[in-house]
Amino acid sequence: MGEKTAILVSVACIGVGSLIGAMTDSVALLFLSRAIKGCGIAFIGVAAPTALSMWFPEGSRALPLAIWCTWMPLGSTVSMLIVPPVADAFGWRGAWWMCVICAVVVFVLVLALFRAPAQSAAETAEQSVEAQKGFFMRGLGYLKNKEIWLLCIAFFCFNFICNGVFMSYYPMYLQNGMGLTNAAAGQITSIMPILTIVIMPIMGILYDRLGHRKPFVMVAFGLCAATLAIAFMGSIALVWVSVIVFGCMGGLVASGTRPMTPEIMDKRGGGALAVAMGMSVMQISQNLAPTIGSPLFGAMMMDMGWLMASLVLCVPLALVALVAMAFIKVR
């Protein structure tokens, strides 16, 4: 399956899942619709950055991948602005039908305009021969590279802390622990994804010009560990510091780690398949982290309080990410 086909399947999954959700009254079918849409997100989370890695060579790859990395925070921000008025006007099903319409439009645009990245003659010949051995088994061979697993560990810790803990629980902490209103807590927390969206492309340009990403990512994880030690201390000044640092840290890490994936996977050749395998395990770590992080932090917070849960769970994870990055041989 090429990048274009994978993206078309992804968009189709979003459309079909949304259509099922819009038309059903069954809770079971609603769960099914969400599962189908989840498959779509998984497909595009691998295919799109793989295509970008093939289109753009090392040295000019960080900016397009940094722009791509805004997909989740930007999409979430836009949906929070658009979906409520659509639901108010047409009911909750209206929001699902809006997703169906968007999926159809995007499917047609991709089908008409998307051009798959060109492959070299050598890579095409290699894939033709290796196809007889099975792409899946061949792809698994590229995952023997220990550096991609170190990068996944760092990326897992990043998503565990940012998406599983900070974005999930910080509004609750501001309300229950600091006494802020729901609106104020949401407004303060929203600064984090807004900063991340703005900083990602800026850092992409900077990474391409400097040719180095690793030092910035390591500094970001160090700041993350320090911030997690003060984020739940009950001071509004420290709340603002924490939100700003996390917003900047998100931009530094997300725009830095994605371009490291093709850099690591290209070390032993393999072309698009090797990069796709690297992107796939990165996508798994991104989705798995908050799945584990949210319930785990919630249980620890109930048992030992906000600050102690952060010190015991989150600070060590930030340091684990920092150490993992130190052992990766990338620029």
C-alpha cells in the first residue's frame, strides 16, 4: 500500500465512521464508528509524515514535518471553535455530518491532486525483489535499530506528560486545586496548544538552518522536568510559567523528534518502508502514552495529591526522556 492509498483509506475511515455515528442510535455502533475513525487516524499518522520524509531531503525536512505536527493541536483548536455552534444549530448529529462532508471533500482533493513521492530506480528494484519475502517481515527487520526505540521512549514520555497528564488534568487542577472558574481554567490551559502551534513551524525553519535538533529537544525535556516540579504548587504565577514552558516545550519536542525518525531509519537504507516502520512505532507511542498516562496519573493524584503525583510520576519520566535522547546519535 503506497502513501496515497493509505491516506485515501484514512480519509475514507473518517468519513465512514462519521456516517455511521451520524445515522445510528446504538451505543455499540457509536463505539464502532469511533474505532473506524481511530483506524483512519492511525493510517494518516504514518502515511503523511512518511510521504513528507520522501519528498524532502535531510536539511529541508524539519519545516514540512513541523507544519504537519500541528495537525492534532490545530485540529482540536479549530473543532472547539466550530463544533459547538454547529451542534447548537443542527444538533449533535450535525457535527458528525459536518465530518462526513469534510471527509468527502478531502478524499476528492487527495485523489485528484496528491502525487506520491518518487522513488529511485535502485529502491524500486530492491522493493520488487524484497516483495517476494513479504513487506511486513522485511519491515520488522528495520525495527532492529535500537535508536528508533530510544526515540519512541522519549516520545512516549513526552505524550504521557503533555497529553495524558497536563492537557487532561491541568484544567481540573486549576478549578479544584486553585479555585478558578471553568472558563478561566480552559482559557489558561488553551495557551499551551496555541503556543505549540505557533512555535512548531518556527522551530522547523530553525532546525533546517542550523542542522541540529537534538540539543534543543534535550533542553526542552530538562525544562519539562523542572516545570513539573513547580506546576502544582498552588501559585498562579507558577501556573503561567508552567503553561508557557509547556507550550514552548511541545513545539520544540514535536517538531524535533519527527524529523529524527527518517534520519535514524535512513542510516541502514530501506527507503519509504523503513521510514514508514519508524513512523508507525512513533504513532503507536503517541497514542499509547495518554491511554496509560491519564488513568495512572488520576489514580496517583487521588492517592497522594497533585504535587506529589507529579513529582513521583511525571518528573522521572521527563528525565527518562532526557536520558533516552542522550543515547541517540542524531544531529
